[in-house]
Amino acid sequence: MGRGQIVAVLQIGGEFSTDDDGRMSYYGGEAHAMHVKSDWTFKMFKHEISSTLNNLKLDSYVFKYFLPRNDKTLISISNDKDLRRMVDFHAESETTYIYVMKKADNRLMKSLISDSGTPANSALIATTPDGSKRQKICASWENAITGVGQVFEGSKEFRDALHKYAIAHRFHYRFVKNDSSRVTAECTDEGCTWRIHASKSHAKEFAIKKVSGTHTCESETIKSHRLASQKWVASVIKEKIRDSPNYRPRDIANDLHREYGLSLNYSQAWRGKAIAQKELYSSHEEACNQLPWFCQRIVETNPGSVATLEALEDSKFRFFVAFHASLHGFEHGCRPLLFLDVISVKSNKHWKLLAATSVDGEGDIFPVALSVVDDESQENWHWFLEQLKASLPALDEVTFISNGKNGLWDNVSLLFPNSHHGYHVSYFVEEYKKQLDDSWSEEVKDTMVEHLKKAIYSCKVDEFNQYVELIKAESDKLAEWLLETKPERWSDAFFKGSRLGQYTCSVSETIAEWIPSRYELSVVQLVDTIRCNLMEMMYTRRESSNAWAEVLTPSANQKLQEQMNKALTLNVVCSTGNDGNSHVFEVCDDSVNVVNINTGECTCRKWQLSGIPCSHAIAVFDRTERCPLDYCAKCFTTEYYRLTYAMPINPIPDVLVPTVAGDPSHGAALHLSPILTRRQVGRPKEKPADPRIAIKRAVRCSRCKGYGHNKATCKVPITA
């Protein structure tokens, strides 16, 4: 073999066994061959292993090898120096065996070896009364309690050792005294006299002072839940759940029975799994301490982005994020429209999401910024709008749409004095329905709602008054309530803002679909999940728009075509007037409408409200040989749509790496505690996994061989 290079055989998927003399042998699994060079870094080494093992992700694996002529001790490879040592040690060997092991298996190997270095397999075989043998991991715990004089760091460590000792010897115990300075426990069996007492000594050491009696009550299976507490079960199965998220409660119970001799029912295993999942996926305190680092990583990986964290009293905080791609897309391509919504995360009751969402030229949602807060309050909304204004300094005349709650009317007008602010139509309709008389029939209620919607979409004041009168004819009180809500905030006849035909926004439903409902995510995981979906959404829309050949987006092009069809029957009369203005025209249909080409207005007001020329304007364009595409709002063009999604959102590759509290590279750590909430009564609700998609077999006719019907309903004529 060439100098500085060895041949390595990768072993994966097998198991180790230990002989009586301590020698370890590997059996089962798969084997793959590769070269290892001495000038490789550990990162290059892992990359080559991953490529050899079909791009296997190695985050949860460790690498081990034996020294030449030594098969009793496994040596770890965890950095560049370890790798170079391995190559040097095996420079004269023909082959080197490298064992790719999961971290959980590695921890298990450590637990099977005693402190003296000899294997503990001989103690792992326990004989049951019927003569069968069962291997127990907990056999090494039989000597957790050795006797009088044994010293522990404190009462907690003593209780942990006592717990392991009871599991290994299969007996139940109860505490007679239990505090920080002394612990006394006794066996719960009536005929057993075993009793133990430990307390602090004069040297402030926690030691066992007295052990009386011997056990006569050991049983092969413990049928009590006292030893298998929920937290203990969670600590045992946590690493296995990390590797196998679909670890079933029934399998948990079977494994604990086989490995520890503990008999658990389904609900006990389920609760232990729930705690383990919460610790793995919802470590709020750890995640909150990661937020300063996360803010820094957002700005580093996505330059131009804004990520702000503000600590509050009572261990609360506010977190704001706006990616550069979203800010750029809103400023250069979206409609000048922002929906302000609050999003409740079903899987995480600790947080609320405040979101500012725009709409692209296709009418699809475009999230611009979001904030994680503990509650939807006036103060939090004011802070969110302040951060939004700082992120978009050029934002001046824009239209806001919201439900108006929690001081939004005042905050928006205060921070954005030149903007317009209107009601979210869906919210306003729901508020209107609450005012309907319960004595009315469903038919009358539906009619009243229809009158409201027509009043909302009325372009002229006369139309608006007509539908309000219809509502008033049924209920004066309802019409009075309607006028008190200020129609200039919700009706097209009075609203001064530019909604461009967009009245609702489904951002709450969209983001709710992005966030998994089975697990309670931390703030970092929550925001990064949204970031991943945003990244995919922007890439998909950017790629799909590359195939568009029209000047306008498909939906805008369809709307323009509908207006062009209506314009074919209209009559255009040039109306210069006394001022000699040749850009003003009268268009006749059921009524006379005046179109002003210079100002982009029509007295029907549909052109101004939608951003797409109305049929009257298009009739004028045909008369004057102008192109209607030149008079559409720029945000409806394909060019602006592509600008909306021109900038990508970059990934944050190390987002799951925990922040080290004392690491100076991460800056000053902000120590924040999780927001505590009261546990709800009863078993926590957990949605089942998404069912598999049911694939229905297509019905095929046996006579004509066609699809969609059978022989009995076949209408194809029979040929002679």
C-alpha cells in the first residue's frame, strides 16, 4: 500500500459480542471498502464514508477501530488527530476495520463494560424460575448500593442509586424520611425486613449509615408503576426516540420488560414517550438561550435580513424576523398591501405569531415579516409595527388590512400616517353575522349576509346606499350598527386605500399547515420550519414563472381577457368638453361612463379598484389604438412577479447546533426562561399521523373497455 494511505473496511449494522477472556468480535451487518489518506481532515473522512454508504447521514453515528493486535478496546475517531493516528498505527497493516456505530449503540457498549475494564456480559444473564434466561441491561445496577459507608455526592444521587438497585433486585420500596439531609427507605413487602438509612456526616458527605435485613421478596417482573415513573421511562427511551421517532408505546413496554424486567401498561409507556418527545423537541429554556445566536446566524446566512430579540420582564421576550428575500420581494414586486394577522400555533400554546403578509401578482400570499410573542396585546402589536417600519424605511403609502383589534387602528395611523387601513372582509362578515337576529330563518340570514357583501363590493355610493336600505328594511338596528362601523374602512364605495381586488388573506391556514401538529416545537424550530417552507415556496414560484410567456401573470391575463370580451359591444363617444381635453371619453352601455386615459380613471371605479382596465377603458383603447397592457398595474406583470421572487432565502445549516453558554464566539448569552403555562386537565390530545393516501381503483367497463363506468351503466351502442 502506498505511503500515507490505508485500505479500510467499513462495518455497519452488526453487533459486538465479548468472549470470556474479554476479546470482542463483530458479527452481522454489511461491509464496504474504501481508502483512507493521512492528509485527510476528519470532515473529508466523514464525507467519504457517507459517499461509500450511499450518502448516509452521519450526524448520529460514531467511528471506532481496534489497535493492531488488540481486540479488547475500541478506539474512537472524533477529530483530525485521531484520524492521523489511526492511519499511522495501521501503516503496516493490509486492512483496517472501522466500525460505524450509532451513538445509542455506543452508549450501550459503555454500559456493558465495568469500571475495571472487564466485560460485564457474564452478569447480564439472569435465570428465571422456569429456567429460561433473559438478558438485562440493568444487571450492572445490582451493586449500585454496596453497604454501610458508601458515599454519594448528595441525597439526589443516593435516591438515583437506590432506584437502580431496586430495579436490578426487583423489589419495591417506600420512603420513611426523605429530605436533603437524610433519606430512609424500606421494602414495601410485609414479610421483608430490609431497610436503609443515609444522611450527611460531619464531613458533609452523604453516606449510608445503616442497612438492616436482607431481601426475601425479589420477583422476576415488577408490576408496579412506582419504579417506572414517567420521567425515568423518558430518560431511558429518549435516545431511541431521537433515532426512531415512530417508536410505539407498545414496543416501549415490551423493550422495558425485556431489558429491565418492568411491566408497564400502554398508558404508562405513552406518557413516558410524551415527556421524552417534549424534552427532545420542546426544550424551551435551551431554545430561548439559542435565540441570540439564531438572530446572528439569520443575518450571517441571509445578509440584509432583520432579526431582533428584545428581553422583557418576567422572563418574557419578543422576537422579530424579516428575511431579505421577503423585504426585497415586497418592495419590488408585490401589491402595496399588507395584511396584519395573528396566528395561533396549535402544537405550541406558549407563543403567538404576529405576521405582516402581502399578495403577489397572482393573488397568492407573500409573508413579509413575523414576530414571536407570548400574547396578542396592543404593546406587542406596536413593537411589531415599529420593527416593520425600521425594516422597510421606504415604506410610506401602503394599505393595511386587519381586524382592528388591540389598538391596531391607532398604532397604524401613528406609525404610518400616510397609509390607509381597512377591515379584513372575512373578519367583518363574521362580526356582522353575530349581530343577526336569532329568530330569523337561515334563508333570511343568508340574504342579509349577501346584502352586506354587495355593499362591501359596491363601487359607487348609490349602489352602497341601495343595499344598506335593503338591510334597514329588515332591521333598523342592524343598519345602524353597520353605519357605526365606519363604511370607509370596509366598503369600496368609500375606502381610500388600494386593495386591488384583494379582500382576504389565508396566511393563518397556510402557516398552520407548515407547522407539524404532532410535536411542540421550540421558538428556533418554529421559525426555522417556517423559513424552510418559505424557501421552498419562493423557489417553486420562481421556477414556475420562468415558463410564462405573457406580459401579465396568468390570473391577471384572464381578468383582462374577460373585460376585453365585455368591451366588444360598447359604444365609445369622444368627449372633448369645454377644455378641449381629448383624453376623456364617454362609453355607453346600460349607462354612460366617463373614461379619463391620463388619470387612469373611469366613473364606474372598477379600473381604480382592481388595477386592471375595465371594459369601458378597453373600449376606449380599441378606439384609440392603444394597448390595454400598458395601463395595467405593474404588480400584475410577469416582470414584477419575477422580481418578487428574484432573491432566494438561504438555508441555515447549523440551526440545530446548541449554543454553548460560555462560548465567546456566540456573544453574550441572553438567559431567558420558558413561559410557563398551566397543564390542562386530562390526557394531552395528540393528533394521529396523517393517514395514507387511499388509492382507489379505477372502474373499467368489461364491454367497451372504457373507464368511469361498468357494464350495467355502459351507454356505448353495441356493434353488430
